[in-house]
Amino acid sequence: MKRYSAFAVAREALRGNAGWQRAWGAPEPRPAYDVVIIGAGGHGLATAYYLGKRFGITNVAILEKGWLGGGNTGRNTTIIRSNYLQDASAAIYEKARSLYETLSQDLNYNIMFSPRGVMMLAQTHHEVRGYQRTAFANNLQGVETEFIGPQRVKELCPIIELKGPRYPVMGALWQPRGGTARHDAVAWGYARACSDMGMHIIQQCEVTGVRSEGGKVTGVETTKGPIGCSKLGVVVAGHSGVVAEMAGFRLPIESVPLQALVSEPIKPCMDVVVMANTVHGYMSQSDKGEMVIGGGTDGYNAYTQRGSFHHLEETVRALIETFPMISRLKMLRHWGGIVDVTGDRSPILSKTPVEGVFINCGWGTGGFKAIPGSGWGFAELMAKGHSPLTAEFGLDRFTEGRFIDESVAAGVAH
Ligand SMILES: Cc1cc2nc3c(=O)[nH]c(=O)nc-3n(C[C@H](O)[C@H](O)[C@H](O)COP(=O)(O)OP(=O)(O)OC[C@H]3O[C@@H](n4cnc5c(N)ncnc54)[C@H](O)[C@@H]3O)c2cc1C
């Protein structure tokens, strides 16, 4: 595949842009592959990419029922941070964050990583203590964060109201190298690199069944016919329970809607990401000038990819308390995704009761930030049977009571 470069842009400008190659192919499925991955979201594509790049496994098909990146990967608010409390979480999220730093160069695709800094506001004494504890833990884990006072919050984000009507801003957990990236570009960049390695990305191909013999996977049934494989990666986010049922096991997962919305574009007014978990909303400004806004999940299970109106209302109300200047903004559009939430708010990257079937799910409201680290570790798990990055995230933790409790870091926010 021809590399993207400033020279290529200039050359194609002179040729009427007639020389660009297709970024990825549209192949028909082969009868069998070494590895099949269900789900062409960020995690599935990153897994395939690192299987090829790190382990030389390229006889891989990634099956997608819709279009690649059309699930949560293309629906999220793109916050990237690694300020989690537990060591296992900090390790995988920080691996992901550090890979994001150079992902554009690695993939030769501009994913627009913007390490503009992420702050999580502390608005109760409990939150102050919680975030101070996380900052201490992060220092031990090698994750760069600090607890900052209200004046520094105001310096970093002048549009914040420190004395909100319900909760004052008492400080914040600040991660200066957290930020955002362009979500579609992450999916597209990985997809292009996978296609370049000869992998098949097969869109409009829904998996409808999992075939096994003697407790070992042999392939999948799809809307484009049966496809054989000796290893199967299930990476389908909100539909994990559905696909697990096809394979014959159950997951400790709930699938719930999560929504986001954007305002009309305005001039640059904030250059950091702010999360206000007590009033429950978060906001950043996109390159186009829109305010990108998110809140919490709906309190019921659903597969509708849209959320309730009252959640939108609560989120906007929370953010108007925090940023009064947005009260006159018009909201342009909103959308929803189905997120897969575990009881301890940590992901599952695991072998399963069916030999050869691996599951990567449970990223809930916060898996975009984890895509490169998840792909890195899950590819290792699938290739070698174990990975230091994923070791703690097995399904067995739910039967052994060995939870990785991230409900403060991940339960509400992103
Ligand atoms: C509104 C919203 C805001 C969010 N904000 C953030 C944020 O700011 N920061 C953050 O880190 N995370 C955020 N997240 C979470 C993040 O988007 C997800 O954790 C992440 O994108 C999951 O990626 P994935 O590749 O696992 O899933 P997906 O991108 O959903 O990919 C799974 C794919 O599997 C396909 N699939 C499902 N079933 C089948 C089948 N039977 N056959 C074939 N294909 C199938 C789906 O079509 C889908 O494309 C947010 C999520 C939402 C919904």
C-alpha cells in the first residue's frame, strides 16, 4: 500500500486526486482462516493488527455485521486517560495511552491524538479523598497525574464556575497527557494496516452461530455462509452476551444504552477535557468547535442504540451548572451506543469454556481509550495463550471473587 505523506498529498493535488488507493479491500470470505475475529470495532481491528505485527499471524478475517467502526468505536466521545486506581487497570490503560502517542506514525494514518489534558473535578470531600488516593496510586504505577486545587482548575479551564449552585469545585485529578483522538480514524487506521497485511475485513457479514466439536471451536455460521477457524476472538462490545450464548456460555455482563450529544460549533473556549462526575456530565471541544457532551448510562438493559430523554436533560443540566456560558448553546444532534458493563467495571479479556474461543468485552463506558493496549494484550493472549497485560482480567475472577474494582474510576465516567 502506498504510504500517506505530505509529498503524496501534493502529488495527488496535481493529479486531481485520481491516484489514491482504496484504504481496505472488500473481499469475499474464504472457507477458513487461522483466526476469525467477530466485530470490526477498534478492539477487534487492533487485535488483528497486533496479531499480524507482533506474531506474524495474518491469515485472519474480521467479520462485521454492519460497517467497520459503526459500533461504539464510532459513537464515543473519545476521552483518553489512564488514571485508574488498580495496578492491572493502570497498566493496560497506560499501555494504550502510550501507544496512542505514536499511533499515527505507527499506522501511517493521522488519528489526531490530542494530549490536551483531562481533569476530573472533585466536588465533594469524598471525591477529594478518592482522587488524592488515585494520584498517589498513579505515582507508584508510573502514570503521570496530580491532584490540583481550584485555582489551578480555573487557570486551566477559565469557563468553569467554581462555586456551582449545588457543589463547589474543590480540586481535580489532572492528567496532562490524557486527551482525545479522532475515533473513526482509529478504526480506519487499524483497518487499512490490517488490509495491507493481507487480512480480510468482511463487512455486512453477521455471525449467527458458533460451531464447535468436542468442546473446541471449528468455525462460525454467518450471513455469508460458514467460515472455519481454529481460534475465534469475540470482540462485539454490547452484543457480547448474544454471541457468548451462541458459543454456549454466559457472561457476567449487562448491556445498557449510553448517549452523547454535540452543540453547534463555537469559537475555541476550552482546550482541556473536563469530567464532572458528581453532577454527572463531561465536556470537551472538538476541532470543529462543537462542544462534545456525555453523561451516564440508562438504568435498564436495551439494544436500541438510543437513550432516554431524561438522561439527556440531566446531563445538560449538570453541565450548565459547571459551565454556565453554555446555557444558550443549541444542541445539534445526539446518539447512543450499547455498552457492556461488568459488576466491577473492569473489562474481560479471557479464554472461555470453549477451547479456542477468546472474549474481549466489558469495556463499558470507557473502552475507546483502551483500544491499542487491549489489542496489544488480547493478540498476545490469542497467539500465546497468556499475556501479562490481560492476566488479571480473566472470567475466573468472577467465580473466585477477585474483582478489579474500578467503580470510582470507570462506573460513571469515560
Ligand atoms: C456515547 C458513548 C460515549 C463513550 N465515550 C467514551 C469515551 O469518551 N472514552 C472512552 O474511552 N470510551 C468511551 N465509550 C466507550 C467506547 O466507545 C467503547 O468501549 C469502545 O468503542 C468499544 O469498542 P469495541 O471495538 O469493543 O466495540 P464496537 O466499536 O461496538 O465494535 C463491536 C462491533 O461488533 C459488531 N458486531 C456485534 N455483533 C456482531 C455479530 N453477531 N456479527 C458480526 N459483527 C458483530 C458491531 O456491529 C460492532 O461494529 C463511549 C461509548 C458510547 C456509546
